[in-house]
Amino acid sequence: YNLSHGVSDIRSGRARVAMVGNAEAPITPEVIEGYAAMGALATDDGLRALDGLPPGVAPDYRRACRPFAENCGFTIAESAQFVVLMDAELALELGATIHGAVADVFVNADGYKKSISSPGVGNYLTMARAASLARAIVGEEALRRRSFVQAHGTGTPQNRVTESHILNETARVFGIRDWPVCALKCYLGHSIGAAAADQLVMTLGTWAHGWLPGIVTAERDAHDVHSTHLDILRRHQQREARELDVAIINAKGFGGNNASCAVLAPHVAERMLAKRFGRERMREHAALNERVRELSADHDARAS
């Protein structure tokens, strides 16, 4: 939602730059007690049952969150993520490093349903609209062979069925055979309000570092997961950044609030900018960006 508002402000001219994100620290007794009362959280007993461990033996907490596998609930996390959005002219003027581009965010809130997250028709619509826009921008072949999904992937029994069906049906309709699916909550847990921001930042990291992160906390998909058109990654996959043109980020919220976002790779964004502003302007941007990258690296080293 925050990303959608930022994009809207820039498109309408209300802003030229927007800092968008979320920070949340929900690991408190009250919050955990609330989710536990709903039966939503993974527990020691549940994890022991999954792994066949006897009572009293500590489970492997690093594998507590198991998206699209045999699982028993989600794991609360804390997170703070922020990204900077700029209009194209300002990004070139400042020599800003272009990590990607937001094509659009599609939101559907069918909030009449029960309070716990359920798919409803809304998430099918948001995924289809995001995939359709991606196809219009990068082309059908690129969507089929050069895209991936950053799934919501909570690690709960309900989500593994419902979200996998949404992703699988979207892939089937758009003619995608083995759509790579990532789900970073297996590393971070579920940061509640900042979860979609986690997904966006890790997506940008895929292009920056050339890795699609595998869902390594489980060896195989659960029996009830829909995956005839998906490649739910169980191992890290090294990919050249230019092999991946677009990502679809899927996010869900309580009460049937769903959003899907099409994010373009930096090389696709730069190609579109070159078409709009000309190659000479892009060479000027590249020269300015060298100094920006130096300053960024120095700041990062000092902060670290």
C-alpha cells in the first residue's frame, strides 16, 4: 500500500522523490499471545511432530518457517525496510543508482470475509493484473522465461495451499511452465507490516548479486501444494542479472487485503530510459553515477 501511494504521488506530480517503507517490532508478549490464541504460530510441539522428535528435544529453530512444505504455522519477525522512489528525470539528473523500477501495484481488498487471511478472488485478480502488465512491458517470451515470483509464503498450512493455487493458475493462464518461486520468510520469519518491503528489497538483491534464494528449510513441497506450472526453489539458483527481466511480488493481509506488484529489473529500466531520453543522456547519468557509487560504498564501509 505504501509503495502504491509513493508511485501515485510521483506519477501525479505531487512528489519527485518519495521514501517508502515500513518498520515494525511485533515481538512482544501481547502480540505473540494474540497470534498463539489464533493457532497461527509454529510451536515447539508442532515442529517436533513434523520432524519426528521426542518430547523435550529442541527443534531446529532455523528451519521453523517452511513455505509450501509440510509446516505448522508462521514465525513472527521484526524488520525495517525503506526504498527511495524518484521520477525518471530526477534520477538521471542526480546520477542515482537505479536498482529497479516499479511498473505498478495492484490492490484488492475483499474485506467482508472472516478476519484471518484467505485468498478470495482478489489475489487472483492482483496477480493476473501484475503479470499482464509485465507481459505488456517486457513481452510474452520474457514473462514466460525471464520472470520470477517473490511469494508471500507464510509457512502456514492454509497459505501453502491457497497461495500456491493462485500462483499456479496465474502461470497456467499466461503459459508459464516452470515459474521460479522464492519465499524469503524461510530466512526472516514473518515481519507482519514490513513483510512486502522485505520481499521488495530481496528482489532488488537478486538483480544486484545474481542469486535466486531457495526455500531451503524443507526438502520438498507438501502433498497439497499446487505446482504443475511452478518451480518452487529448494536450492539457491545462481542467475545472471540480465537473465531476469521482471519479478512479481505477492503480498497478503488480514481481512482479505491482497496486493501484487510488478517490478522491472535495472537493465530493463535503463533500456526504457534510453529510449525516452536518448543514449547521450544515459552516458551522462553513468558518469555521474560513478561518484554516487563511490560515496555510497564509503558510507556503507563506515557504517559497517
